[in-house]
Amino acid sequence: MKINKVYILLIIAFCLKGFIVQSQLIYPAVYTEYDSAWTFNNLQLIPIRLSTDGIPLDYLPEGVIEFSKALQSGKISIKEIHYMNGSDVNLLEVTNHTKKAILVNSGEIIAGGKQDRVIAETKLIPPGGSETTYLNVFCVEKGRWTKKEKSFKYAGNADMDLRKKIDVSARQAEVWKEVDRQFKERKLESESWSYNQLYPKPTTSDSAYLAFFMDKMKHSDSSFAGFIAVAGKRILGCELFASTNYMLKYYPQVLTSFIHAIKRRDGEPSVSTGEIKSFSNQLFTNEDTQVKFLKGRGIAHKYKEKTFHIVVYAED
């Protein structure tokens, strides 16, 4: 019996399509551990793992360097982009001087240059230094624009409220508005209105949260890809990478974002398992529901056309 070649090609195409879909950060490649939550005071983290039963998410380089270490050690250089009529506020030129990829995460802050900036995308900077890469950024210091540039220095990570403006609204005016709101909320004044002045050093409460959750990670198997965060009656959001190695490298920054998102009105975590399952299902059931769920409340960053980083923020 002769088999139609076109029919065979259609079957192969269908199978490949299924493989590509399953390579995304959806079920069964990920699963949420509802019964393994970590809780301290008003913050709860529900772990998310990559499933060994899912399609392996092996399209990412594992030997990456986190942006903070690369910048502090001079392994990456950052320059303002100059034109005849001025400089570009929302774009920076970066060069990787190592033989490994450098992972830059949305929400990371760099102080200096002509203005302090916050990174507006999650991106892998290719190794080698042979090519220049451009980073999308937003200004978080609207009161300063100097002719003489300062050296760029790593300055931590933005809170979830600011990161939502960066990832979801993606507009400079909205970023400035959020920084202004936080200054007003804290009844602070500033000459440059730099976001960095809002969190000059960890508070006693911040340090207690960090110490607890860092210790939990230290005494676990560390094979987590992400977390859903809860404070009081609210789901603060979710951050997930397609690599447990990436999550481990960025765990302190992820924690800081969650901690700074806790409001004074938040009490002990009291979101039901049913609500968390609903949140998780809307995010991970399939690619269509994920795209719909992220609209207006999150973002999926891609590498080689595949999702490798997801951030979800609390609803307004």
C-alpha cells in the first residue's frame, strides 16, 4: 500500500508543531507545588518547578553570568548613545567582554551615566565582545541630565509596582509617574527624583524577609524555576525562568521585588489554594490562555522565539 507523501508531511508538521508548543513555559513542562509554600510574616512563596515529564527546556545557555556581577567586575561595558542632536534616554549600548552569555533582567537598575536607568527587557547578551548589543531602558531619575557622564554602577532591582509600569505600560511617562507616586507616598522630596533614593538601604523588616527566604533556598534542593508570591489577601504576582540555574542566580533580586511589593494593609497570607490554582491554570494551561492572561498584567520574554522568562503582576 502506497502512502501519500503529502499526508506524511502533514503528520510530521503536526508533530513538530506540538513539540514547539510544549517547549513553552506551560503544562506539562512546569508544575506548581501548592502544598510546599514558604511563609514568613506577611509574605508567602509558592514554588514552581520544571517537570521531568515535560519537553526539556534546553534551548538556553546554562553557563551565564548575572548582570550585577558582570557590571561590578568590568565584564560588561555600558555606554550612552549619542546623536548629533543629543543622546537617547531609552537606549544604551552594551558590550560583553567574556566568553559566556550575560543575563540581564527586566527591572534591574543602573545608576550613573547622564541619568539613572532601569532595564526594560530580559535579554541574553551574547559572548565575545565582537558585536555591540542595545538595551531598552527607562529613565528613573527625571531631575538629572548631565553633559558629563558618570560611570554606570549596579543599583539593585525595582519593586513590582515599578516593574509593572516597565513591562506592561512600557511608557516613559508611566514610569516617571510611578516614581513620583512612591515619593509622594513616602512624603519625600528630591532634587533629581532618583528612584534609588526611595530604597537607599534595606530596612530591618526587609532584612528579616531576605534572611528567612534565602535560608529556605539554602536548605532546599534549589531546583526551582519560579515562585508565585502572596501577601495578605493578594496574589502579588509570579516570576518564572525556563532554567533553574537562572532563577537561582536571580533569586535575591526576585525576592527584593516581592518584598517591596508588600503593603502596610497586607496581613498574613490568606489566599486560598483554589485561587492560586486558578491563577496557575490561567497562566500555564496552554499558550493561548497564557497570552490572554498576560495581557495587561504581565510579559513573556523570548529567546530564539521561545519563552524563557515570565513575570506576572498584581491586578490594579
